[in-house]
Amino acid sequence: MNEKTVYLDSSALAKRYLAEEGTEAVDSLYRRAEAGELQLAFSIWNIGEVLSAIARALRLEWISEGEAKRASWALLRETLKFQGLGRLWTIPVRGDLLADAVPLLFRQGLTQPDGLQIVTCKEVRAEAFISSDRRLLRAAMQEGLHALDPVADASSLRSL
């Protein structure tokens, strides 16, 4: 990709659909993508993880059933919308990416899904890796990625 690509891991993507600290920073990335200023990217795996986070929020009664339905449908609608606009790249889970993630399980002590996030971000040559997971951010930095937290690094996200 020739333009600036920003990779969202599941913890960052969830902030778009569950209001919490860091939501505004992620919303800003979506506004900028819609305006044609940058490209968003994430693994197709993240859709299931964000739906699981929404379901968990419902189970814990942090959100109502109506809010859970609205958030779930918003995730799916926006994913299709941004793909249609050419502003979102969803990367399929492929065997080569899963295989490339295996060394990270040993080198960084990551889970397979977290390793998948890092190798997928590298695959798309993203300008930045956005995550709210401190451990994953540290591992991403050690793997050579420009890793940013939507809460702690909100000002850096604005300057991308």
C-alpha cells in the first residue's frame, strides 16, 4: 500500500463499538479514513474477538441487550462500508500468517491470536500498530513495530 496504513488490534477496534477510554482516538482514525487521509487494516480474526467482547459486556451487564445488538451490527456494517470505500483492509487468517506467528509465542510469550496481530500488521506494512494491550504493545515494539496505545498515545495518533 502506498498510503499510510494504521493497523487496529482487537482491543483497539473494540473501542469503536464499546464506549470506553480511548474511544475518541479510535473514532478519529475512522473519521480520517473516511476522509481519505489514511487506510485502516485489521485481521478478519478481530471481528470475532470484538463480537466476543460485546457479548462479554452484555453478560457482565455493562451494556443492555439493545446496545449489544446495535454495537454488533455497527461493527459489521462499518466493516463492509469501509471495505466498500476502499478505506479498510481486512486480512484473512492464512496458514502462512499463523506459521509466522509461532516464533512469537516462544520469543515473546504471546498467544497465537496476539502473534497473529503482529505478523498481520507486518504483512500490511502498517505505519502504526494500535492496541490497548500493554503486553502486546511491548512485544510489538520489540518486533520493530511503531506501537501506540489509543489512550496513552492519543496525541501521537493524531499526528499519524
